[in-house]
Amino acid sequence: MNPSIIGWSHLPFGRRDDTLEEMIVQVARGAIADADISSNDVDAMWLGHFNSGLVTDGFPASLTIQADEGLRWKPATRVENACASGSAAIYSAINAIKAGEAEIALVVGAEKMTNNSTADVTTALGGASYQREESGLSFPQIFAQFAQAYFAEFGDHSSALATIAAKNHANGTKNPLAHMRKDVGFDFCNTVSEKNPIVAEPLRVTDCSLISDGAAAIVIASDDIAKQHDKAIRFRSTAHVQDVLPMSRRKLTDFEGPARAFAAAFDQAGISVRDLDFAEIHDCFTIAELLVYEAMGLAPKGEGASVLTDGTVFPDGDVPINLSGGLKAKGHPVGATGVSMHVMSAMQLAGEAGDLQQQGAELGCVFNMGGSGVANYCSVLERRH
């Protein structure tokens, strides 16, 4: 049987005063306590952390050990795969458990970003692109190319992007862990203004995720351990698909890496997209969420906006997307994001999501993406009965 999440912890995202180390320590302790285990029970640790010059901590793996003396002498590894670093850390832990190298793993995702200027953060994130051809491009400029390609092929969908932004901001108002808890409304998101200028044509400020500090952690256990816990959220399936880095080698509107990851995860789980009760997906930019609707099979190519029009992806729809507010409202502390998405989904399936709770949720999906659709991680999660 596949491993399960048996405990978690999540700091509120935003502009935080604590250091990278302090955030890591807080969530590591919180997840261990939530799992009702001792630090001595942990066999190994993984830390998802992008960095790319955001902080001077270039060797942070052992910062997890600062949480408790019982973690000392255990294996600890830092994992990086751009904005999917958190999921990369999770999948490394799952693989170790499946291989019999560990029974209980602690996974932390963390990033400290707001101590830098916006320009410096932009430069750091730009390191996740193909430097030979894309050096000097910001990620808003990179995803603007996706939007430009989509609009050229399927028509102007600016209003669809605004609807996605408004939806996720509205969802974020109910999430006490979200960076921005303000319902800004469709009209604001759909109008270019002094407060919502164009960042990279056609993307506006409201089409871009937030620069945030934050950390989240989970404890993953083998099925033999998980069956002893009342609160266990099982990985029904996992799929990791890595595409080529140069955008010049890909047809942008195909979003093929994400599509392959979803297909592999759904096939392994024996489900279709409409079996899901919710999904947390990687909306680093609103165009990414629109493309993911098509990649996951909710809508045919070029018709992603239809699931906004018919309400499918709203909280009362058939497959609510980003009930947490997504990266758009919850925030995007890069290394923490993948772990955060798994925590938010585990909370839904455990019935612990508070005002975000989707009643009767039994099957959820996480899609975490690194770079411009390059690193693609898709998890299908269910409550272990």
C-alpha cells in the first residue's frame, strides 16, 4: 500500500519577521506534534527549498534538525526543482518509504523572499529558466508568452484570466493561512489601472502570484504505521514528469508536461478528472490555471474558459479548483508551495479545513509545477479508511 500523510503544520504566508531557520523549526515541530509521534520516530528528513540567492543559507538541510535533538544523526537532504521543490522533497520521501529505507519521513518546504526587493526576487526566480535562450526574462514575461500564444490561437481571454484571479482571491478570504485575504472582485481584476497595471502584456498585476515568506511540513508514514493513526491521508497515486527546459522546444499551448503528469496520476489511481472532489493546482499566473484546466481534462484545448462560465471550478461546482486561494491569494513562497498544497488538501480530506471545507470530500488532487511547465508533480490523495 502507498504511504500516507499522518501529520502536518502550516504557517500563515505573507511578509514575515522570522528567519528561514525559525520557520523551518516551527513547522517541523508542529508536524511532528500533529502526527502524535516523537522526533526519535523520524527516520529521515527532506527540505524543499529553492533559494537561487534569495537568502545566504546555501546549505539548509540540517536546519530541520534544529527543531529537536532527537532528529540529530538522521539523514537530512535539501531538494530543489524550482517552484516544485516542495513536491520534489515529498516524492523523495515517498520513494524512500517505498524502497524500505524509511518508515516515517519528515518533509518541510520553506522560502524566505520578502527581505529582498521585487527586482532581486525577479532575478532570483529567473534562474529557473533556460539561461542560454531565456536569460534576462522575468517569469511574468515568460508566462506572458504563454498567454500571447494562447490568445493568438484561441482569441483574447483576458476576461477569463480576470475571472480566475477574482475566484481565487474570493476563496482566499476564507483561508486564515493566506497572504492576501481580500476579495478584489472581477471588475478590478479585468481593468488595467494605476493599481492594476500591465506587468508583461497581456498579464496584469492581478494575474501574478504573490511574493511571500512561509513554510509548511508534513509527516509521511508507511502503510503499516499509517493504519495505526485515525488521521491518515493516503497517496492514491503520484506522477512526476520532467520536460525539456527550453521553451523553444515546446508548443506552449499544449502544456504537455502538465497534461502527461495528470494522465499518469489519474491512470495509476484508476480515476477520471470528474471523480475528484477538489484540486489544488499551480496558479503562479492566471494563464497557468487556465491551461491546467485543459491539461487535466476538465475542458478541451482552447475551451478552458468554459469551466469558469459553467461554474465547474468554483466552490459550489463539480470540481472546485484552489479552494485555498491558490498561489494567487495564499501566496507563493517557492520551496513551501508544494508542501502547502498537500497540507491544504490533507486538511480537506481530514475534515479540518474550517471555512474552506468541501463537504463530503473524499478524493483530491495536487498539481505543483516548476518553471514554465518543466517540473510537473501530480498527486491524487484520499482518506485512508
